[in-house]
Amino acid sequence: MNNILKAAAIVVAASTGIATPTLAETNVTAEEATRKVNIAGRQRMLSQRMAKAACLMSQELSYGSSFDQMALAYELFERSDYALRHGNADMGLQPEAMPSVLNALSNIDEHWLLYHVIIEDSITNGKVNANELEELDASGLQVLKFMNIAVFQTARSYADVSPDLPLGVTITVDVAGRQRMLSQRAVKEACMMRVAEDPSIYATRLSETVHLFDLSLNALLAGFEPAGVIAAPTTDIENKLREVRTLWVPIKDMMDRAANGEVLSDADLIWLAAETEPLLRTMNEAVGLYEFISAN
């Protein structure tokens, strides 16, 4: 079983026997609980979107759009982090009441503190030096690591608190939301091959990222019981995931070339960065549809 899908299965196992408040006790609807998992999961994507943009900026590729992506991702990460803890009416979130979730979110702070200083400096200066990228990437991966834990904890804490919100739904939203992050991480890894002392390290990481995206997409469409992932529960979600698959096919071909050791040209990397944007948007739309399952 793939390591990250296995991690989702561990979340399922770990929740057995744990007393969980009901949605009534937390005053949170099933839709809002799913949205919490969605927005927490989006934080993972934003962490890698900033690193991807930084790498493209360092290579002076699509500079204007890359700079805007970094600045917007930074602002949205900060705003979403506050919303997840303290609530935000525009995002449809109340203040977080689950101590386990608040603790998991607070564990990100020290890692975000370092990362946000680097990102903020890059935004202020409007440039990123190639020799600083590996440190920036390492900091971003630490944020991603602890954000992953926070998403898992959110999915576990809000699972089975209502008949409308079984554990399989929150786990599936977690996996679906992670696809957004993988799209950004993959472009970052292809870009980092151009600046790393040992490009093969990033080629190996890229191969793993592409493989995980493939496995997860198949699981979301057909279901994957060992990890608690349910098959697409509505026609709208299934159709949206099939749109993602169509967009993914040519992107994967380019990713596979890089994963096999080819350092992509300027033109190829620009194409890759551009083509993953509609993929990201469509995957984000698919994740959003899961919020309304309980209303159907």
C-alpha cells in the first residue's frame, strides 16, 4: 500500500474507540465540518504553491504570474490559518472548539514562523536567489509535514459525529484535497531539478509525487477500502474527477520525462506551470462538491 494512503488508513484505525463530540455539541454542521477539512487541506497546497512560485521566480520564468501566485498564496495561508482557529464568516467557519485540532494547528507555528520570514522577504524584495531555494524548500516541507498532521487530526476529530458525516467522507475529502498540493509540489520538484546540486534527488521525489497523484485519483474514482477512501459518491463528483483525469494525462507525460532524469527546458517548464493551473482549479472544484454530500 502506498505510504500516504497507508497514513490515511492509520487515521481510520486510530479513531476506533475514541469518544468524539457530536456536531450538536460542537454546534457545527456536517457541511461546515467537511469545509474545515477542505480548508485545512488547502493549506498544504498553499505551502507548496509558494515554494513552486519561488523556484520559478529564481529561474525568471513567468515572473509576473509567479510573483502574484506567491503573494496571493501567502495572504490566503495567513487568512485561512486564522479562520481555522478563530472562525471567519466569509469562509463559513466558526471558531475551532476541538482541543485536538487546535493543538495540531498550533504545532505548525514554529515551522511557519521560519518559512513565512523567507517568503515575506522574497515578496518584499521581488526576487529569489537560486542558492537560497533548497533552504526555502526544506522550510516549506516542514510546514507541509505538520499541516498534514493537522488535516489528519481534523478529519479524525470530525468523523462520525453525525450520521451525515461518516469517517469515510472526511478521509476522502482529505485525500481529494491533497491532490491540489501534489499538483504544486510536482511542478516545484521539476523546477528544483534545474538548481539542485543533485537533480536526481528531486527526480526521485517527483516520481513519488506523480505516482501518488495517480493512485489517489484512482482511489477517489473507484474507492480504496484499506485507506477508508470512498468511491465518487455523486455523478457530479465523478464527472469532475474525470475532468481532472483528462487534464492530468498530458501533464503526467511531461512529469514522467522529468522523473526519468530529464531537466526540463524553459519552454517545457513554463508549459507545465501553465497547464497545472486548470488542473488545480478543477480539482479544487471537485473537493468543494464533497461539502454538499450531506445535504443531498
